[in-house]
Amino acid sequence: MEDSKKMDRISNLPDELLCHILSFLPTKIAFTTTVLSKRWTPLFHSLTILRFDDETVHNYAAFNSVCGFIDTFMLPPRLPNQFIKTFSLKCRFVFSDSNCHILDAWVEAAKQRCIEEFHLSMIARISNDTIFTCQTLVVLKLEWLQVEVENLCRDLPSLKTLQLRFVRFKNKNVLQQLLNASPNLEDLNAYGTSKHDKNSAPVGVKSLSLAKLVRAEMRAIDVPYNVVNNVEFLCVYQAEDIIFKSFPVFRNLIHIKLQFYCFFHGWDGIVQLLQQCPKLQIVFIRKWRSSSSKEWKWPNSVLECVSSHLRSCTILNFEGSANNLRFATYILQNARLLQDMTIDVTTRSSNEMLLERSEIIEELSSCPRISPACKLTFEYK
């Protein structure tokens, strides 16, 4: 009995399972297992998922220490043909131009090891196109980078997920080239992505096709919506901007999230948008401030997506205005398949024309619902 209590069950696990467990840890933490016994050292060095996520580096000494640690994994004498599945580096220390060669060496090493997932979150310049020419890459996530590559000529046939957050392109044509080079892209997330050169042309439309794209999240990016009109999920930040653009028909769209900072188009803009989404099932709307005073009236006919497909509707920051109540009532009385409607009545306003929270709840709770399965939920803090 005593022997069974003292048994080291973890050490008896097979190497493959131990490596799998270690892969969930930051690489720096996984390294500490090498002090346990000699068996753990080769296990650690055989890891294919490397995560160097250290956002506490604030000086050159700590920065150099981190760089040296990463070098032991990415550069010789590590076997040059040793496969690396994932490389992730998050660092808030600014990479100066004089240190960019270090980053270039890591990227080149990752490419040589047939990297599949590459995550880079740091303030640095990228002038080498190596990472954009890696044909084994399946997931590419870049954040806070300044891309100074002039042209991209290679294809990324394996790329399925592309995330660009606060990435600045010196030449906006490179963004178009990147999208053009990704014919199998399924998931696009572009947030705060812009260009340096104000004179560069908008992202081209005629030559750009993302036929396999299923999911798109966009904010402050000039990719036209007809480039992403095959998606099933669409999230748009600063959604007021889309009313000014040519919004195509989204025949496959079933889930949309819209976030408005200034709701100056009102519910007419929402109706205009919903008309272009005939199969929509889930609608999520967050608005911070309403500025449209125009009275909203029900459309002359019921929207196809509302009457035949809509199953879930969520409205956050719901103020007790007459227009808001009319729209919510329109959904409740016309959405035949509606299963849940969630109204967030957290927002409080000093406007005496608005209904109080209790009045909103009473008004909508007493509203007839065409769907017998509809559950009406109110949220507030």
C-alpha cells in the first residue's frame, strides 16, 4: 500500500502523452521539468509547440535573456529538420531596427521546419517576406507589427486562418497580395489594420476572390464587402461605415455581429442591411450611442430573414426610445422561428423622453410573440 502511494504515475506515462501535456505549457515553464530527471530533457527538446509569451520584459537585459532562450530552440545546434508545429511569441518590448535580424533568423528557422502555426505579437518592423512565403503555414496571427515588405509573389496554399490586429502596411498592395495568395482562406480577422502610404490604392476587387472564406471579423480595414460575401459569420466593428458602402447580398450568412459607436442611421440602416442577408439566423447588435431622431416605421413587407430564418436576436445598450421599442416589437411579432430574444437594459439615460427600465420590461413582456418557442430575456447590471 505504501509503495503504491509513493509511485510516480506521471513518469510512467508514455513519451507521446508527456509531450502532449507539456505542449499546453508556456515553453519557459515546460523547461523547468528538465530538473526532474534525465528522462525529461529529451522530451522537452522534442516539443513541437513553442510558446514564448513574456509580456513582462521591460529592459535590454531581460530582452537579451529571452532572445538567448529562444535561440536554443530555433537555431543550431537544434536539428535543422526537426518539425515545429506552432511558434508563438508575445513580447511588449520594442524590437529596434538593429535587432530585427534576430527576428528574421527565427522566422527563417520556423519556415525551414515546416511551421504550421505562427503567432507574433510585438512592436517591430518586418522587411523580410519570409513568413509570407511559407507554404506549410495554416494559421498566421500578427499583432502590433509594421510590415515594410514591398511585394509578395508566393502563394500560401495551406493558409486557412489569418489574423491581423493593429498591423500597419507600408504598401497597401501587400495586403491585397497577401489575400490573393491565400485561395483556401476560411477565417479572416482584421482589426485596426491600415497602411502608411496614404496615396496607395484601395484593396483591389476584380482580382481578389476568397471563395472558401467562412468567417470574417473586420474593423478599420478597406477590404470591400463583396470580397467576403460568401461568409457564414460576419462581425463588423464601427458598423455605421457599412451603410455608406455598396453592401452586397450575403446568401450564406447565418450569423452577424454589428457594433455601432454612433447609431446615426438608426433602424432604417439595420433593415437595409438585413434585406441583403436572406438566410440570417442570429443577429447581435451593440450600440453605444443613438443619434438618429427620425421616427422609425415598420417596413412595408416582412423581411425574408426575419419571417423565415431568424432564431436569435440580441440588442445591447437598449435605451427606452420609441424607435427601439418598435424594432424589438417588429422582431417579436414577425420572427416565426425565433427561439430567444435578449435585451440589455443596463444603459441609463438622463433623457426624460426615454422609458425607465421597468417600463421597457413591462412593455416588451406584454408584446404578443408570433413564435410560441420564443424566450424573452432582459439583462442588466
